[in-house]
Amino acid sequence: MKKNIYFLSDAHLGSLAIPHSRMQERRVTNFLDSIKHKAAAVYLLGDIFDFWHEYKTVVPKGYTRLLGKISELTDMGVEVHYFTGNHDLWMNDYLETECGVVLHPRSSVVELYDNVFYLAHGDGLGSTDRGFKFLRAVFHNRICQKLFASIHPRWGMTFGLEWAKRSRLKRKDGKEPPYMGEDKEELIIFAKDYLKTHPEINFFVFGHRHIELDLMLAKTTRLVILGDWITQFTYAVYDGEHLFMEDFIEGETQP
């Protein structure tokens, strides 16, 4: 019997704009514990942390429950893949060496059982926002990263968390815009364009947008956006044949 593959994203743990961050971490950890014996792999598609920056000998404070659970899964032989997002792109090798995670700094096309998946956090894909693209280029620039790493962690981490907080509070009620339709959603536009030259893709799976979406793009191709783990607690599970969207409710038996 095939074991399941799970996908989740956008918990933004540690956010200064989310008052129940400790409860959030416990819920993510409890979810991982509930599926550990049924999972072949877990794909974390970015922004699990609201801000993460690794210095040479210093990593962010906290998250011990989550990191311990991830380590337990990898020790059991469960693959844990982490795709960096726009809030946690400054990862180096800490999660790989200490927790056994497979780190993906960019999107990947992977074959899982008998289907082909395009996996990414989703930031920047299909975007026409020049301001966002410029900022993203600065964040990914090696020289800029080294300059930021020269700032003492006391100030660097505070700056990063405050920046992320302001970014979230600028949105109405701290939430992302609702679904805008196929002709306006950048991830859908990107996927449709990519599919023209890569018709073998069966599933596009993204995070980033904080909406739960399951959309048929073609007869054999679906696009899934995973929602978030701030208010929705949604994830996708693939059993080797079918991909399902699910909600995690504490105490319920998970598929």
C-alpha cells in the first residue's frame, strides 16, 4: 500500500502580527504527528516562518516543537522537503544538517508515483509588479545577503520581523485579497503559460496566495493553491492516484 504525500505552506510562525503564534506552532506540530505513520513525504512549500535568517553560527530563536517534530519524521524515514518562500528565503544548511530536511531554493518539477508535479512557493511567478520584482531581486542578491548578514542578529532579526509585520498589517484585516479569477491570478496565468511548453505536468501546487483553490487547467492538469496555517489550516494529500484538499481539525482522524 502506498503511503501518502502531504503539502502545506504559509504558517508564518513567529509573526508579530499574529497573536496566537504558539498555538499555531502546536497545531502544525500536532498535524505532522498525526500523519507521521501514513506519510512517505511532506512538502513544506514556503513561508512556514514569518522571517528566517541564518547567520554563520546563529539561527532564529524558538520553533523547537516544530523542528523537533520534523527531525522525528526524517529519523523515521519520512522525506521532508522545504521550498523557501519570500519570508524565509535566507536559509542555508541548518535545517538540512540538523533536521534532515531537503532544501529547495527554487521551484522544481518532480515525479511522485505516476504523476508529474510542478512545486513552488509561488512568489514572483507570473508577477508584473515591478516594485515586488525589484524587492525580490534585492532579497535574492548574494551581495545584499552578505551585507545583511554582517548586521548583528539582535538588530537583523528585529528588523526582519518588524518588516514582515508591517507588510501583513498593510493588508485589509491582515489578509490576502480574495480569489480574483483566472484572468487575474498570477499563479494561474503562469501555470497556463508554462503548460503550453510542458504538457506533461499533472499538478501545479503552490502556496503564497493564502487562498484555497483547486482548479482544472486541462483534461489531465490541475492547479492547487494550499491556503494557509494562520486561519484556514488547509493542506493537500496525494495518495499515489488522487490529490485531495483537506482541513486539519484537532482531534479528527486524518487521511
